[in-house]
Amino acid sequence: MASLKALKVRINSVKSTQKITKAMKMVAAAKLRRAQEAAVSGRPYAERLEAVMASLASKVTISASSPKLLAGTGSDQVHLIIVATSERGLAGAFNSNIVRAARKKAEELERAGKTVKFYIAGKKGRGVLRRFHSKQIIHDQEMGHIKNVAFADAQIVAEDVIARYEAGEFDVAHLFYAKFVSALVQEPVGQQIVPVAIPAAAADASGVSAAVEYEPDEESILADLLPRNVAIQIFRALLENAASEQGSRMNAMDNATRNAGDMINRLSIQYNRTRQAAITTELVEIISGAEAL
């Protein structure tokens, strides 16, 4: 049985931890509102641009002169999986869920005979991926300097990914991140960003849709929109991750605070029982000694 001093030290230690987790919960709650507003505000543009790209891809005749971001490389053998995670931990299962979804996709592709490569954006995705897929990682993008996500940060990643695509390092790129649903729910999401994915519904409807004319021309429009779409989708992923991280951390710290409170109660009961037993033992010794006299 632990001594009174050891129990008291442990109780004080848990109380100190509880203060830290409570403070972290309050900080995460304060950051969550701003991050949530940014994520929600960025969705309409990203979703609409993705829909426009899919519509264009389904209507434009693919030829040898078409941009590679639209037409593809003519193969789908090599797949690049971009894993966007956070730079900090103590956020519950937020990072592990993203990595798990990315690894599941990689296993599916490998079972289909495809070659898989990883592009890491975020510190917390490195550990697991380096342990299981160290030889498949082609780049580890440093994101620790980012305090508030900006489009320029996403553009750096997008330009690097596009340059590697143009160099022929991969044929298809998938982006994995956590979509913010609510403060309690963050859903791991994977989407194809290179080349432009054509939904089945858009492909089926392309034959009956009205003729579309582009001004000045399709190539000029797509030359500007295709790289922008990649950057916007990565920017959206970073915004969604920022909100999801704070929501997950707030819940994790709330649970940690509650667990610390429960542990303090259990230790306090144990401390009181041990103290009571010590007092009873001392009384018995005093009474025994008095009777012996």
C-alpha cells in the first residue's frame, strides 16, 4: 500500500496536470471558432471550383495538346498520396485517423498492383509512415512555421506537387485530410486532385449536355485554372485540418480533465482510508500501551 506522502504527491501531480489540460481545452475552444469560420468560408469556392473543373474535364476533348493536369499521363500506375496532418499532438485520434485512411488507400492500390508513394505535410504523420513506408516517402514538407494557414502556404505545396507531376514522378495524386463536421466529429477524407477527377455522373451526362464555348479558348482558361484548383484543394485541406485539430484537441483535453478529476477523487478516497487506518493503528498502540501499564 502506498504511503500517505506518496499519495499526497500523486494527488498534487494529477491536480497540476488537470490545470494544464483545462487550460489547453480553453485555448483550443478559443481557437476553434476562428478556425471553423475559416474552414466553412473556404468550402463554397473550393467545392465550386472542383465542380467547374470536373465539368470542363467532361466537356473538353482530350488531345495531345491538352494540359497534363487535365488529360493525365496516360497511365495510372504510380500513385502519390499526400498526407496532411498537424504539427502538434494531444489532439485525440485526429492525426491517427488521417494516417489510417491514407494507409488503407495505399494498401488497396498495392493490392491492385499499383506503385504507391507518400508526400507528407505535417509533423504528426511522419512517425507511422516512416515506420511502415519509409522507402515510399518522396518528400516531407516542413509546416512547423505556419501559425495561421494562408493560401501562400498551400501554394508552396501545390507548386512542388505539380513540378513532380510534370517531371513524371507519379501519375495520380490523392489528398488526405480531416473534414470538419462539428466540434465532436472530424471525418477523414481522401480526394483525387491530380489529374482532375471526372465524376461518373458528369461523364455520363457529357454526351447530352449543351455545347460550351470558351473565351478566349479552353487551353488558356485551363492553363490558369488547373494549377489554381490544385492549390485551392490543398488550401481547403489545411483549413479543414486546422478546425478539425482544434475541435479534436478540445474534446481530448475535456476528457483528460474529467479523467484527472475522477483520478483525484479515487486517490483522495485512498488517501483518507490510509490516513484513517494509520490513525486507528496509532490509537490501538496507545490504548495497548496504557493497558500494559
